[in-house]
Amino acid sequence: MGTIVYAGRLFYEPSRIHAAAIYCSDGRMGDHFDDFLQNGLYLPRYDRVALPGGPAALLNHNPSALEVPVAWEALEFLATVHGLERVLLVAHEGCAFYSDRLGVPNEHMEARQRADLARAAASIQTIAPQLQIDSYFARISGNRIVFEREETGVPAEIAAR
């Protein structure tokens, strides 16, 4: 047995809440995502899929197609083994995945992210129609992050892309 270097302050709770969040791995946003999901939506122990671009990792963007199988494998595993009932998709303002990996200019980024949230939700619903999908956009407001709920209905023209 190894040497204990830290004993957590939190108690372990073995029950699952059957929800997963897919969001960007940007370390500046992690605490904000946790705060929103745990305190804003009352999801104390949600499963996490944190990848660059968050929900965009579910979509086949070139040249980012390498992330697609990893994201779907993670989601399928959690849906099956952890019995997911709800998936939350969160995109955030100023995401480097969009600017650096996809080359989306800042003035078009939010519209692209919101369209991608709808496309990712539609893709999940196609494969797992029993799941409740909720989408959010995180915006920087002064020195805080605010979360805006996206419409749950997916327009046909977006779902078809």
C-alpha cells in the first residue's frame, strides 16, 4: 500500500444521479462548470466528459475528427454502465478549440457554438432518444460566468447537417 499524501474533506456517496455533463476541458472554466451544475442545477455527482471543445468533440469537424470516437465512446460507456437519463451540454465563450483548432473568427464563434450545441443534441437524441438533453452557453460577464439555457428543440435544418 502506498503512502497517503492527502485525505479528502468530502465524504464519498456511492449513489448515482444518472446525469452526465459534456463540457470543455479549459481549466479556467472547470470550477464555474461545477458551481453551475452542482449549485445552479442541483446535480451533486454528475459524470463528466471534459474534452477540448466540449460538445463540439461529438461532431465531425475537420481537422478535429480524431476527438469524435473518444467522445462518443465515453458517452456510450456512461449511458450504458451508469444508466444515464440526462445529458448536459455546455459550450463557453472564447473557446480555444473553435479559434485555434477550427479557425473560427471571434465574431462568428458564438453562433457556431450555439449551432454545434443543437447539432450535438440532435446527434445524441438520434442514437439515444430516451435521454433528456439540456444545452447551455457560458458567457463571461465582468468577473463572473453566467449560463444561458439553449432552446431544447432542434431546428430541422440544423439537425440535418
